[in-house]
Amino acid sequence: MARAMKNMGLSDLALVNPKHFPHEDATARASGASDVLDSARVVATLEEALSDCVYVAGASARSRTINWPSMGPRDCAERMIRESGHGKVAAVFGPEKTGLHNDDLDLCHTLLTIPTDPGFSSLNLAMAVQVISYELRVASMLDPGPVFEAEAPPATGEEMEHFYTHLEDVLTDIEFLDPDNPRHLMRRMRRLFIRARPDKNEVNILRGILTAVDRTRRGDDD
């Protein structure tokens, strides 16, 4: 994985709760790209790793019962390069044996799927990272076209997670959301706001509305 990244000019690696790190096997496989491993950030959760990102693509080959926005490697790489003009972007890869879970994709803006032969789909983690790293390299050399100045920067992953927590609390308080089974509704709400892509100002407005609803509900509007 480190070799694939370094070959394509990438170096910002975050590892989420690795079982063993550092490890001599990883260093041996890096073969000249040990500096990528040496500078890797080790974090406890995926949410922590993505907290400052404004656009995230989650790589997965698994089918899902709820449709996520989905893109192929080339289109996704071009989108990521464009979004990088507004802030930090990331591609997320799950463990080789299990891949990404739905809770992981809740933190992503799009599902990134590498098309393979229907009769044989067996990409390991290093292969998948190499494909996406290559497409990012190619996309970075294209003319991105005119860049439009936004009124406010996009909300970060951390800001959106605070908003989702606030939204879930208020929906539960007004008895719109069943606290014993919140995930289905909240996952759909996440899909809605991912399509909307609110900026920092808009998220502040939405949270202000939630605060007003909560205050009125509690009778604290003095």
C-alpha cells in the first residue's frame, strides 16, 4: 500500500486502529516507501481520521441494501481533485477480509467501486490502492477548469458529525425518531445532506434551527 501511494506521489496515510503497527512485515513490503509508513497517522476511529475532510470516497465492492451515491475510479478521482481545492479529501479502504461496513460509509460522500470482471472479482487491498492512486495521479495532471469561489467553505466531517448528533437528539426528543431503531432514518438523512453538501454557514443555520426547536420544546424561549 505504501509503495502504491509513493509511486503516485501520495504520502498522507492514516491508519485506523491497526492490529500491529509498526510491524516489520509492513516495512519490508514498503520496499523504499518506508517514509510513508514512518509519517502515517494512527487514529482510534475512522471518524477521527476524517474529521477535517470536506470530501470522502469509500472504496467497496459489496452491494448495499440502501443505495449510496456511487462513482467509478476515474470520475471519482477527478471529483476528488476538484474538491481538494476547497479542503482536505480522502479515499477510505476497509480491512481486506471484511471491507467497509455501512457505518463506515455513513462518513463518506460517495461509494467508490472498481469495476472488475463479473466472473472473478478478487482485488486485494494493495491492488485497490494502486488503482485509485493511479487515477488520482492522472486526474491531478488534467486541467481542472475554472474554479468558482464559494460563499463559504464546505463543512468538514467533524462539523457534519456534530450536526448529525444534534439532529438525532432533537428528532428523538420530539418523538419523530424511535431511539431503539434510529439507524435506518438517520442513514437516509445522511444521504440527503450528502447530496445537499451544506457549507459551514448552512450547517450553522441548520444547527441554529435545531437549537430553537429544542428550546421551544423545553419551554425555554424567554
